[in-house]
Amino acid sequence: MKRTRTFSAGRFLWSVVAVFTIAAAWVEPAAAAGRRTPVVEAVEKAGPAVVNIRTEQTVKRSSSPLFGFADPFFEEFFRGLAPPKVYKTESLGSGVIIDGAGHILTNAHVIEKASHIYVAQPGGEKELEARLIGRDELLDLAVLQVEGGRDLPYLPPARSDDLMVGETVIAIGNPLGLGHSITTGVVSARDRRIPTGEGNFSVFIQTDALINPGNSGGPLINIEGELIGINTAIARQAQGIGFAIPIDTAKRVVDDLIAYGGVRQAFLGVVPGPVGKAFARAQGRAGVLVNRVEPGSPAATAGLEVADVIVAIDGNPVGSPEEFRALLRTYTPGDRLQVNLLRGTRETEAIVRLSSVPDGYGLSYGERVFGLVVRGGREGVVVSRVVPGSGADAVGILRGDLVAEVAGERLAAVEDFDRLVAKNAGREPLEFLIVRGSRGYYVKLP
């Protein structure tokens, strides 16, 4: 009997151990399941498509054969005799793969001045070289493509027009190529208009999810793991505020960048100007004054007239020429929009179908508005005629001068002059860099 009791006690002990082992096995998955929140699931869904972007820039600096020990006069005199020094610099950012062809969406400033672009997936030891497909500096968007990237995980664009203020959003970045950087928050505002410099405005999603420079270019996703925006670090001095480019805006740009390498500019045919403070006080709202309606343009076809005041586009209030241009940039040729306007004291509206910018519009605008007629030459863009009494004539531009820049962008051909003047039409005064002989000077026209 004693031997039997010993055997039973041992069997009981092993039974207890087995029960606790099985219980522990059940407890661990249950605890993990409790921690698997919707945020975790959203990150798991979107994370594999987020990449680190590393760029290399080659910088050349002139050097002096006198090694800085001579008089400044001689330094300047001998400058250029010694070969320039070449430096390589690097910058980091994030991006998101958006399709099975290996296209990557990021910010334009992330790849600015890059001579080589490399991308790496989370935890990936191997970098892949990417090429630039196209970019739009005004909206700060760029599309890259990884060669042989058809097997990479991707996150297709969703939509941002149905965002709700207060809903949870997640900002993902991969700033160092070592893994994800995740911040969460809520949508604070859907259509926040922010000045982005040089008279430009853009429309952003505002969130309290922290977006630092290294996360710039990464995706903003909703709780379902869907791509709703592209993070951008535009307000580094702001604490607790992040901004993202709405994916609906980005999709319009991406399609053009992939198809054409650039963005087709929608053309309304209106040159906007500010309204007076007296008008704003009297009407209780702001607007933009129609200073010019281009003949044969969509605006002319729809019946818009000089001195009309545009107060809204598709229900979005317009308070300044900058906001007007920012809204217009979110449309593409062929889109229809509703323009609400005041004609005298009467409110009316017009339905306009936008077109592409007409060929040569910038050239004709330059002649009509600035008094500049240009042609291509061996040296670059050459002034072939100055209209007497024009703005160009008043500031002293002469036939034979070179036009090197328009609005801060360099020119290589007449096509660049046409494109840049058309893009900046209505933003007068417009800055030009004029070169005469060995000297250059900036002028503002008209």
C-alpha cells in the first residue's frame, strides 16, 4: 500500500506541472492578443512598404593655388587656376512604395540636388539604387522607381476626402534604415492652408502626431492601415503639430509624374489680384479680383469677366491670390469646378472645365505683360526684342541680354522660359536674372 501511494503522489505532481504548462501556453497568446491593438495591426499592414531614402550630393568648391595666404585681390585673381575640390554629402528621409512596379512616393526636398539615390527596407542590409521619375517642388512631392522592384511590398494610395477630424492617424518613417519610427495622433484639421514660402500656399492635413525631418516623405495612415497622406516636416519650430500632404492631392501629381515626368498644369485663364480691405469689410468675406481673363480660355468660355470677385472654388473659400493658386494646383486638366463669384452686388456661379496650359502661353504672356521677346541661342535664352514702354524697357533690359533665371529657377532653353513664366503668371512682380557680358543683375517685372 505504501508503494502504491508513492506512485500516485508522483503521478499527481506531474499532472500539476502539465496543467500549469498548458495554462501558461494559453496565457501567453491571450496576453499578446490583448496587446494587438488596431494601431499595431495598421503598422503591420503598412510597415513593410515604408523605406529609408539615402541620397548623395556631389558639391564642387573652387580652390586657390595660394592656399588662402595671399592678399584677397590675388586670391580672386588666381581663383580658377587650381582644380575645384569635390565633396560628397548625404541626407536621409523616408518614402513609401505605392505600386507593384516599384514606384516610391516621397517629398521633393528629400531628394533635392541628389546625384545618387538609394533606398532600403526596414532592417534590410542591402540598399537598392533608385532613379528619379519626376518631382513637383510646389507641392513638395517626388516619385522614384527601384529597378527590379516588382517583388517589393507596396501600399496603394487610398483616399483623404472622407477624413474625420478626431480620427486616429499614424505617421511612419524609416529615417535611419534601421527600422520604423512610429508616432500616433488624431486629425486636427483636414484642409489647413499653410504658407510654404515665396508667396505659395499649400493645403495640408494637420495632426498632433509628431513628424520630424527624418520621417518626412513617409506615409500617414489611418487605423485601417490605409495610405491617406505623405508626411512633411514643414514647421520644425512648431511643437506637437504635424502636417501631411493629402493623398488625393498626391494622386493627381503621381499620375502625371509617372506618365509625363512632370505635372500638367491646369489652366483657368484668370490672372488674380487682391481685393481691397473696404470690399472685405463691406462683404464680410474675402476674395480675389479678376484682373485679366485670357481670350479663348476656359474662364472666358464660362463667362468670367474682368472685375469679377471670386469668393470660392468648389465650396472652398478663397481669401487671397496665393490661396487661389494653391487650390487651382490641386486640379488637373479636364477637371470641372464650380466658381462662386460676385459681379457688382450680385452673386453668381460658373461651371468651368479646366484645360492644359496652351503651347507658347508663357512666351506670349512674357511679351504682353513684361515686354520681353526671347529666342534660343548658343549661350542660352536671349532677349531678341524689348517692347518700347514696357516694364522690361523701364528697367533697362536690352536686346542681346541673357535671361538666366525666372522666379529663382535656372533656364537652359526657351522651353524653360515658356514653362516658368506660365507657371508664375499672375504672381507679379516676377524676378528675372539678366546677364550682360560678365555681369548679372536681378530685376522685378513689371
